[in-house]
Amino acid sequence: MYEQIASNKRRAVLYAFVFFLLWAGIGAVIGWIAVAINHTPGEPTNYGKAIAFGVVVAGILALLGIAYAVSAGASLVLAVSGARPADPNQYRQFHNLVEELAIGDGMPKPAVYVIDDPSPNAFATGISPDKAAITATSGLLDIMNREELEGVLGHEMSHIKNYDVRLLLIVSTLIGIAGLLASVIWRSAFFMRPRGRDSGQIMIVVFAAGALLGLVAIVFGPLIRLALSRRREELADVSSVGLTRNPEGLISALKKLQQNDKPFKKFNHATAAMCIDDPLQHHEGWFHRLWDTHPPIDERIAILENLAHTKTA
């Protein structure tokens, strides 16, 4: 367990550094393009200054993005998912179970949120156990009994304790920022009306910036998410059983999640990896599994059933 926590801390730093290098590379390419398209044959060119300027500007933006992910990423995830603080009276059992599990694991009680959505799901987010939140959909709270809900919440508490939430938060926020900037640039390009002899060159630079940021969001982002070990979900399942001492609760909860056919309306590819079950796909075929951040539920259930059998043997 301690090795997993240390590994997740290291990987969070590694992925932040990879993100910085990607953005610095984008800045260098844009600087090179800007000089190349304005180059007059026969005249000397100074690619070095343009590339250095692009790297500095992109590097500053990358550092701002990383700082935002660390300081406000959790609030952003909760906001875009439509989460609201869970009323202690209306959701008394939800609050009580989170508090009991936190005490049992020697952790501060995470903040508790609810999303009004009939699709059953849950996720944890935050930068550390001291600044974490657990969110469940109204659909999950409606269909789970106490033991099943305890198993789900134990799973999410394990993600917090293992620092999975920090890793996922940084990666998801940075991917989301790249996608947002790419979208803004592409939308702006359709309304830009640059004038003068350099207008064509300006548009080339704008389109290049949009395309490169789009690659980060659409190609490199999913690849980085795939680099996050799918084993973290299985580890959180097993850790939940260690916390609740009741594998049957989580097994039953996963079986109910497996039967779900209701789409999670307020989630996307950047944040789906945080959920206890990927709301975007249910592992229908081998192609889906290549890009899946979660192992198939059948495999997770089999591991837990084997664990339950071992305990009773």
C-alpha cells in the first residue's frame, strides 16, 4: 500500500513534467513556423530567438495550468459535473458512512457532494486526504442498500488514501485545459479577419496552435490516461474490502453498476476515469478495452469473489 502511494506521488510529478514538455514543444514548433512562413529567400533567419520565445510563453502557460490543477482542479471537476454539497439531513446515511469509514481509516472526513443524475456512479477528487471530496449521484444513492453503499464509499476512500485522486486530478485538469484552449483557438479562427500582407501567415500560426493543442487533448491525453495503471481500480476494490471487512457489499454494488444502462449526462472523457465505473463505456468489446481506464467489471467481481472465498476458507 505504501509503495502504491509513493508511486502515485512520483507519477503525479512525472505527468506534470511531461505536460510541461509537451507545451514547451508546442511553443517551439509555433515559433519555428512563425519564422519559416515569414522567411524571405536569401535573407538570414533567426530561428533560435523565435523558438526560445515560443518555449518561454508556452512554458509559462503550462506552469499556470499545473498551478491551477493543484489549487483549483477539484473545484473545477465538481463544478462541471454539477455537484452540490449533500444536505446532512437529506443524506444522513451518506454522511454517516463517509464519517465512519474516515474514522476507521484514520483520515479526515472528506467533503460530501451529490449530483442529481439517475445514472448510478461515484467518484473522489482532491489533491490530498486533507482536501478531498466524495461525490455520488442520486441514482447511486437510490439503488444501493447500506452495505453496497459502504462498499462503494470504501472504494472511493481508498482512492483518496492511495493518492489516486491527486494523480487523476492533475492529469484530467491538464487535458481539459488543453482541450479548452484548442476549442477557443479553433472557434476564434473562424471569426478572425486579419488584414495586411501578413494575414495569411497569422492564420497559419493560429491553425497550427489549434492543431497542436488538439493533439494534446485528443491523442496524447488519452495515451497518458492509459499510462495510469488500470490496476488502481482493482487495488481500490481490495482496499475497500480491507476497510469494510465485507466483500459482499462491494460485489453486489458492482453487479448493480454492471446492469446500468443510463448515460451519465455531465461527464466526459477527461473526468470519466475518476468514476467507480467508466460512465462512457461498459467494456463491450476488445477495441473498447484498449482505451479503457477501468478493467471490466466481471474481472473486478471475480477478484473480489476469490478474495471472499479465501477469507471464508
